[in-house]
Amino acid sequence: MTRIALLIIVFSILIPLDKAAAEEGEVFIITVDSNNLRFSPPTTTLSEGDSVHFLWSGEALAHNAVEENGLFDSGDASRNVDYLFVFKVGTAGTYDFVCEPHESLGMMGTIIVEVKPVDETVPELEAESMPGFSLSMLFLAIIFALQKRPKI
């Protein structure tokens, strides 16, 4: 049983999994336009896994960005906003959002989230793509040799 636990530990440490890099998406920036009463762009289309960054600084009026069903909320209206929201896998759909203080003046936007495309290409495995593989095999061989050596 200790051998299995040791093998699991060795594999989990030595074989790098780059899941975080595979899940990172594109970042789309939404600002306030020069009239100070519109989002720019008013409509944004992105994929699951992508992010929306609501970003403005030193605006004449205080603004926020609130999704109508509460999915995201940049907080209280402010002249300076730096808010990032990630649309995770499973959030495909259309999301309308408003600036609460200026909703009656038509300050609203739409985010269209499309299903994340499936990558159907099969990557070729090369020695360089698995940097920890050789090292983990070396450690496994050492562990196996130590287990099989005669006891004195």
C-alpha cells in the first residue's frame, strides 16, 4: 500500500499538468464611451472561458455594470472601475447588463457567450512535451530497485 501511495505522489509531483493554461480564455474590455452614457462596445460576443474586464478611470459620472439576473455586479457606481468576470464553461447564453444610475438614460449592454469550441486536433506527443516523464521514470526505477534489493 505504501508503494502505491509513493507512486501516486511521485507521479503527481513530476508530471506537470498544464490545465490552467488550457482553460485561460481571451479578455474583452468594456469601457464607457466619450459621451459618458454608453458602454463601449455596447455588445460583446465571446466564448465560454473568456473574460469581460469592465474598466474605466476618471469618468465625469459614476458608473457600474450589473447583469439583470445578478450573474455579475461590478459594485457601487464609481468614476473608477476595474472589474473582471470570467464566463466559465456552462454559461453560454445572452446577458444584458446596465449601469444602475443611468439605466433610465439607456446605458445598457449585452454580452453573448457562445459554447466553447471543441479542439478536435490530436497533439503529437514528443519528448519535449512531457518534461517530467523521463525524470519520473528514473524515480520509479530507483523505487522499484530499492523495493527489490535483498534485506540484510
